[in-house]
Amino acid sequence: MKKLYCLFGVLILFSTSVSAQDEGTIVKRERLARANNIFLGIGPSFTFGKNIGDYSLGFNGEVGFLKRMNRVLSIGPSISYLSFDYDPEKTGFKNVFIGGPYVDQWGDSYYGGMRVDLKGGNLAITSLAFTAKINFVPVKDNTKFSVYGFVKPFISVVSRSEVTGLAYVYTNYGDPEDPQDWEDTGAVVELDPEDSDFEVSDKLKEGTEVTGGIFIGPGVEYNPGKNISFFAQASFGYTFPVTFVSSEKYEGFELEDVNEEYPMTKEGFPSINIQLGISFNF
């Protein structure tokens, strides 16, 4: 009986091996039919998570090449572009700082305040990525829809435009909680990295940084086995620490605690990216 079981096991292994070899031949033939594709995708991008700066809606675009290794796995390089512009509405009232009480030259007690209007700080992230795409259902010539997942590690060059601004100075000899007690002194401090009476960080100047990161997400493709196919996908992107505008970093600071680094921070930059695209398969 044991010998029979052993023989039965050997037959199963043998049949499995033959089946795998046949599948390998079939996969190879299908891969050679349309083994390559060039794709182009565009769509909106959104910042994601906590302390992702004063940015809102962005834009992304990507062009790349994929080689189908078999009916499941495709790999290849791509170049992507991701941009975010500074949004004053995201700053809101986080650009207002209060300090005190202080004592003036006459011995009177007062509070000081500052409101900052910012411009610039736009981000442009250009990345070179390596894509690994996995079709959850093997692609055939007559496949109408294919659901897939992908991972894209990348290296990137991040460009940031110059940050400038005006700081308006206020005083309050009454109740700091009462807006009516605040008076505009008429003093305006220019936050200009090239010309300012106030010490500002060099980080306010336009700059370029080299970093990296990863995109990961799902997608769906229509007619993946045909000459032309269409896809829609979403990705979570994480760019390793870069310098960007973040008023949230300084929210709750008292006036005297606002340092020359304001309003910049250097942290990881997460995003959610939606993309619609077309592939040319050959």
C-alpha cells in the first residue's frame, strides 16, 4: 500500500511538472505576441496625511515603457511629473502669531501680533521610476477587463520656487482675545531671501533637492490584450523628506518663538494620485 501511495505521488508530481512546462510554453507564446507597451497617463493629485504643507490640488503625468514577462508580470521604466502649488486658503489663520505681554518705554503693558501673507513655494517633482505591475487575473487576447496592482520605487529631483511674503505688525493694549483691541502699526516686514530687513532662512530661496520614494496602488485596464488599451489607476505616493511650505509646523507658536526657518520644514511628502491613460501594445 505504501508503494502504491508513493507511485501515485510520483505520477502527480510528474503530471504537475508537465502541466507547468506546457503553461510556460503557452505563456511564452502569448508574451511574444504583444510583449511591449508604451503608456501615457495624466490626472489630479492630492496631498495626504498630517502636516503635508499648504498645498491642495495638484497635477500628475507619466510616460513609460513596460515589457510583459508573462501573462501576469510586467516590468519597465517610466518618467513621472508631479506638481503642487502653494494655496493661501490652506494656510488660513495659521499665519497669525501673538506674543506678550510686553512693556513699552512708558511702562505700559501690551501684546504684539504679526500676520504673514505668503507667496511661492510651488513644488515640482520629476521622477525616474521602475515599475513592477502584477495582473491579478492572467491577461489573454480576449480579456476585456484586467485588475492589477503595481509598485514603483523612484528617484526624483524636486524643484521649489522662491518663497516671499509680507508680515504685518499689530499691537494690543487691551484684551488679546478681543479683535477690536488690535491696532495696525503700519509696519510691514518683507520676507524676501534676497532683500529683507528681517533675518530669513536660505530655505526660502528657490531650490533643488534629489530624493526618492515609492508609488503603490491598484488599477483596472480595458482590452489589455489588444493593440490599444485604456486604464484607470490610483496610487499612494511617498516622497522622502523634502523642503516645503508648512504653516502647520508653526501653528500655536508665540510671536517670539517664530524663528528664521519660518515657514519652511523638511519632511516626507505623501500624496494620492489619480490617473487615466492609454497604452499602445505591440
